[in-house]
Amino acid sequence: MLRFFIIALLSITSVYAAIDTYEFKDKDKELRFHKLSADMRCPKCQNQNLADSNAAIATDLKQKIYLMLEADKSDVEIVDYMVERYGDFVLYEPRFNAQNAVLWLGPGVLLLLGLITIIWLTRRRDNKNDENSESRPELDAKQQKQLQQVLNKGKK
Amino acid sequence: MIPELGEFALILALGFSFILATIPLYGAATLNALWMDYAKPLAKAQFTFLLISFMCLAYAFANDDFSVQYVANHSNSQLPMQFKLSAIWGGHEGSLLLWAFILSGWTLAVSLFSRGLPLDMLARVLGVMGIIATGFISFLLWTSSPFLRYLPRFPADGADLNPLLQDFGLIVHPPMLYMGYVGFSVAFAFAIAALLSGRLDAAWARWSRPWTNIAWAFLGAGITLGSWWAYYELGWGGWWFWDPVENASLMPWLVGTALIHSLAVTEKRGVFKSWTLLLAIFAFSLSLLGTFLVRSGVLTSVHAFASDPERGFFILVLLLLTIGGSLTLYAFKAPNVKSESSFGWLSREMLLLINNVFLVVMAITVLLGTLYPLLIDALGSGKISVGPPYFNALFVPIMSLLALSMGISGAARWRQTSISGLKKQLLVPAIISLVVGLVFPFIYGDGFNFRVFLGITISTWIIATTAKEFKDKFRNTNSITAKLSQLTLSYYGMMLAHLGVAVVAIGITLVSTYSEERDMRMAPGDKIELADYQFEFKGAKKVKGANFTADEGTIVITLEGEPVVTLYPQKRHYTVKRSMMTEASIDPGLFRDLYLAMGEPLGNDGAWAIRVHYKPYVRWLWLGGLLMALGGLLTVFDKRYRSKSSSEVAHA
Amino acid sequence: MPRLLLFIPLALFIALSFFLWKGLSIDPRKLPSALIDKPFPEFQVAALLQPERMLSKADFVGKPVLVNVWATWCPSCRQEHEQLLRIAQDNKIDIIGLNYKDERAAATNWLRQLGNPYLFNIYDEAGMLGLDLGVYGAPETYLLDAQGVVRHRHVGVVTAQTWVELQAMIQALGVKQ
């Protein structure tokens, strides 16, 4: 969102939507074209997908995708073709491999860890409370009063 | 003369913030009331001099003082006045000055509106804010002064503001966003003050709640405005790009959302204290981290910027001192779990804690995705990209879980809830939302679609549970109006914000599933059809604006023969910057936008490449965002906070 | 709660700062070539100055060469031209030109006016060889070893400093063989 602060510091001179006009024979290919060009990153302009970019190389790559689609290549073949030439950098969806395992699995593991921690801490607390045999529902009102006192003290 | 005055005022402000960062804190540590008393006047002095500094820069912009480098690089004599003034924050130096100015504004606000605070607490809070201000004003003065001159020879005219920024969006969006970013410094300062004083009772939660809510509301509004701005200004019809810079604003918002809820529990029930403290530190730390990511050049954003390792290094040191310092303090002084009350396995406390985990995991996912390319690169394993497909793949499931749990926590009671009680509360909303979710894709679309089913079900679920909860408030009353006025503004704020979540979810679901888009070569007279609408291109002509020339297309849109609207997209050429810009033309509507952008001229027959979008429910995104922000704002005006301050006025 | 748990955020933050600090010295815009240590793509393309002559990989495999991607529409190519001429004069390595998405007449004219540092030029009019090579903008310069394997890619203007670095790499190649 802050992107325009940055823009002000830029060297680029033109930012405008790239619009190409490819005619597709069938709807399915058109959808695949949109998906492929939206999920690949333009190597030149760095943080735009091919679809939005107006860089010359993005235009060439879109042209290539179009030609490959028309030649009935599969999505996998097209993606492999691009990665062979431009590296993993062009993929906005990083492949799942050893290097990216943390990226893909991290959030899920973290979620589990978070939930386990909650359960663990709550159980510990429950055990402690049992040991102290202090189930203290009546403290609640008292605590509430204490809170009020602290707040009032503040008012002076 | 005036720019030097601005620089001088900035130096004085640094002096005051340094004193603010030391004397009151020392006074609080040694219980010296006189020294603690200095905090308030120092906060005022710091604000005053930053205001003067800011005004000096504004003066330089308004009067086209191109001897000032920053003005020369970001303004032009032809620029309309409102853009000259908003150009103040159109670049690095000025936006940093705005940052510092807003920080001093929040500091002033705390000193004015926290009369209920004990003196030592106030001294500590203002002192901590003084520390942050000291860091940032130093950063300004040493690496990024906006007052440097081109002397003796300076350009006759300025290089002009980037055309993308010559827009209403730039006037309002950055200040909003910064109000949010910097606003989290208040919650942060309260948390640090609580840790320093060792008084970790629920009182600090009560004090920091309104500040946190209002900062969160500003941040949400800022993000919403930014999304809207990107949508109409960039010409791509996208509303969220998962760009590092966007992510930098989303992370503190997510953690801030967790913080708001955690603070509520801490205040009401006296539990989760350590967790809440940590969240308060996190929220502001992520704001700072965002600043680092944006300024240092370690990541490429949509538009790469001149990377400046020196600035990056300075901010990194600031980060280490503030975040590292506060986390160290936290590690040593955070309370052991000494809950003031207990709660059961199935209780509102527990559910809110789980929601907190979801929100924080979402924030960490954004962080991980944003920084992963950097990590891989730093390890020497090459360059990779992490973009929208990754974030969407992870956000959708977590968000769905969160929404599910949101509905349940609303129905759960504090301390302990029975399963049967929950079932009674939730059965009807569950059936309603499943039915609506199942039926909707058949009625609106052309068949079952899992994404739509999921999105609509969870949105309906949130709405239905919120409505049920609201309705139950009236179960035992005769007078509805009496009950309506009895409910607190906090409560209404919460309702509104939760409905906002549902509205955003509906918008995201529908716009990402049912949008249609065509890129067409259109010669004058050509027609295309999209989503039942007919678009006829009438041709393009040259038009002239204040500081640009443009090709303007005329496109007549009809629906089943009836005229709907005529749109005029432009392809602009800004003369000073010599840059091209797409100015999209949009017919907005609550249920759909028609969005047109012009590409390149093609051939000699007057044909152009035209992009036509049909975007259903796209407005709901921003509507929902504003509802959330409005909800956050409402809570601040709750009587609980107001009556306190009015009673103080009586005391004073 | 075990006290140690409270140190986790601090530890994570310190680890993160280390990466951020490393990140400051990395240029995120520098892309390594995907073809490093892979053979230069096969091609059959006409020469720039002799349109009737078909060039292929066989024309330069056998000794290390530099392949310089250039075009007349590229201002940075103009900037590095002087340096390329100096490299050609040094006579340590041959430079093959890859004239990328250009007009033949303009490119011929450019070489006539500014001097020709190239052994020969591949005339890649549609940019298809460029695509196979992973070129994303001119100028780019590739170092190939004697087997025609890509060893290094330099993106941007070749300066005197770049030449110093390239020479070191060329020497390393020579030692290995």
C-alpha cells in the first residue's frame, strides 16, 4: 500500500497497464492463459506479473505462452519451459521442495504448535489449581473490585 | 531561510524528544515527581517544533522553492496546489517527517487525554514514546533531511511528482496509514511502561484499549483506501497484489486485530496478560519492520526503489534497539501465569485465544512469505518469488477457520459454556449459512463452485451469529428502545466490525470468482459483449490536462439495448516526467463495477487495445473495510472512556 | 509458564535481524542466469552483417568467449560500447555479439559508426534465441567456457571494473582446462 512512496524514488518512467490482444479459439485456453500469465513474475520489472507488465520481455513471454497454448502444450510444459530459462524466480507460486518446505509447511506447523501450547498451558494451569485446591470463582468479583480501585486511584 | 528554520525546528524537536526520553523515565524510576512532571510540557514542546518543521516544508512546497532538493525532486510549478501539498509525503524524506510529526501528535494526545493515569505511568508512557521519537528524528536529520538545498545553482523548475501520486488517494491514504502504524506506538508504550513498573494489573489494559482501537481503525482505513487507490489508479483492476509493501501494512493490522481482542479479555477477565503484552510489542514492531522493508531496499516492490544501504542500516539499528530492547525487557519481566480468574476449556476466553492464534499465524504467514525470498537469497540458494498463489492458498483455509471460530466465540459465555447451550445458540445460524452457501452459487453463478460455497457460507455464518447474538440481547426486555440505548457503543462497534468482516469476505469471494475480463483490439465502431453488457468503441481523441496530454477513448455501454453509461478511459502522457499512465474509467456500482482501460494504439485505423473488466461486488471489499474501521472508531467514544475523562475535567 | 518460553520471541527476532542485515548487502534486482553451468542453447540464426551466413553454436565452441547482448534501442549498450572496444583490443577473449530484437540497418550502421568489437554478430530479430538464453533486457554479457557452457552472466553495463572481474574468471577457466 505504501507503494507510492516508493514510486517517488524510482527510476522508472512509465507505469501503465499492459494490454495485449490475443484471440483464443476456446474459452479454456483463454482462462489458462490468464492464469499462467498472472502467476508468473516478469523478470525485468521485478514485482509485476506477466499479465500486468508492459516490459518488452513480458510481452515476449506472453507471446510465447500464447504460442505454446495454441500448440497444445500443457501447463506443466509451459511452466517448465519458463523455469528452464529464467529460473524459479518467475514462479509466483514457489515449488514445493526441500528448500521451500519451511515456507509451505511453516504456517501449518505453527498453527498446530500454537494450539498445542494453548492446551498444554491450560492443562498445567488446571493441574496447579487442583494442587492449590483453589478453584476461586468468588475471587472474581474481588479482582474486579481491585481493578476498579486501581483505576480510581489513577483519577486521584 | 524558511527551510533552515524547518531544519532548526527539527533539531530542537530532537532535543526535546531526547529529554522526554530520559528525564521522566528517570524520574519514574526514582519516584521524583518533579522530573515526571516534565513529561507533559516536553510532549507539547516536541509537537510544537515538529509542527513548525512540517509547516516550513509545506511552505517550501506551496511557494515552489526549488532550491530545496526534496521540493525540486517531487514538485513542479505546474502541479495543482492540492498535489503540491500532498507531495510533502510523496517521497522518502517528507513521508518520514510526516511519520515523526504524527508520532509527536499521538504523544501530545496521550498527554492531553490521559489525565486518569497515575503520574509515573504517564511519565513512562510518554518517555517510551520520546525514545521512539528520538530514534526517528535522528534518522531524519542524519540520513534523510528534507531541507537540504541545491545551492548556489538550483533548477528553474521541479522534476514533478510521479503522476501515479497526483491523485486524491495520495492526499488521504498515507496520513491515514501512518496514523495507524504510529498509533500502535501508544499501545507499545503502555506495554513497556507496564513492564517497567512491574504493575501488570488489568488497569494498563483498560488504559491502552481506546488507543489501540483507534490506531487499528486508522490502519484499517488506510489499507482500505490504499486498496481502492491501487484499483482505480494502476489500471490493472487488481485490488490487492500481495506486494511486500502491502504486506508490511497488513501484518501490523492482523496482529493489531489480535491485540484488540486480547486486550478486551485481559481487561475484563484478567487473563492472558503476558500474551497481550507480547502482542502490543509485536504490533508496533511489525510497523517498524514494515518501515525497514520499505525504506532499505532489501525487497523489491511493485516499483523498485533506489536502495539505500546506509538508511537501511540506520533503521536496522533502530529496530534492534527498540524491538530487541523491548523483547529483552519482556523476557525478563513478563509475568508468570498468574491469572486472576480461571476459565474452562469451552469458554469465550478459550475461543478468543484460539482466534488470536489464527490471527497471529496469518500475520506470520505474511511475514514468512514476504521475507522468504530474502532468506533464501541470504543463504546463497538463489532467487525465488513468493506471490499471490502462495498467500491465497494459505489464507483461505486459515481465514475460514477463523470465521468459524468467530461465530462460536460470540455465542460462548465467559468462564464456561456448555455444549448444549452452544448448540442451541448456533444450530439455526449454522443451518441458514449452509443453505445460503449451497444455494447461492446456483442462483448467482451457473453451478456449484466450492470457493463460492465456502466464502458465502462463512460470511453468512458471521452475519447470522452476530444477528442471533444481537437478538438475544432483547430476550428479557419489554422495551426495545431502552435496550438499544442501554447497549454500549463498544458493543455496537464490535457488531459493526464483525459485519465488516463478512462484507469483505463476500466481496473477495465474488469478485475473485465471477470477475470477467477481456483484452480486445477495438477499432471505432467495434462492439464486444461481456457479462451481458455491450461495449461499443466510438474512437479516441486527444485531450489536454493541466500537466498532461492524453488520448481519450469513448466507449458506450448498453445492457439489453438500454444505455447504461458512457466511459472515457485515458492514456495520459505527463509532459514533465515524460511518462505514460493509464487512467482507467470506471462505472461503479454496489453490485458490480465496469472498468475500462486503454492500452496501445494498434494499426492505422484508429484501433486501440482495450481492457474491459466486469467486477461484481468489488465495492464490498472497501465497504467492509470501512465498516471495520468505523466499528473500531465507535468503541473509542464509549461512555466508559468518556465519563472518565469528563469526571476528570470536573476535578481539574 | 517456563521462563525460557519468554525468550523465544527475542531469539527469533535476533535471527531475523541477522537475515535483514545480510539482506542489506544483497541486491534483490540481480538475477543469476538459470543457465549457469548449462550449455549455451542450440541455434541456427543468420549473421547480422552477412545475412546469408547461418550461424550456430559450432561457430564459437572451442575456446572461452563472451556473448554480449545488445541493441540500438538500448541506451546502456551505447554506454558500454567503448569498454567493449577496449576489451576487443586487449585481445584476451573474443566477443560474440547477440543483436537482440533490432533492425538490421540500424545495427549495421551502429557498428560502422562506433566501431565493431565483435568477432561476429548473431542477428536475433524476434528475440527467440534471447528467450532461450533467458535474456530479460539488454545489455547482458555471458561468459562461456571452451565447451560452450555458460559460466557467468553480467546484467547491465560492462565497465572497466566488470572487465577486471571477467578477466579473473577467464583466467580461472584457463587454469581448469
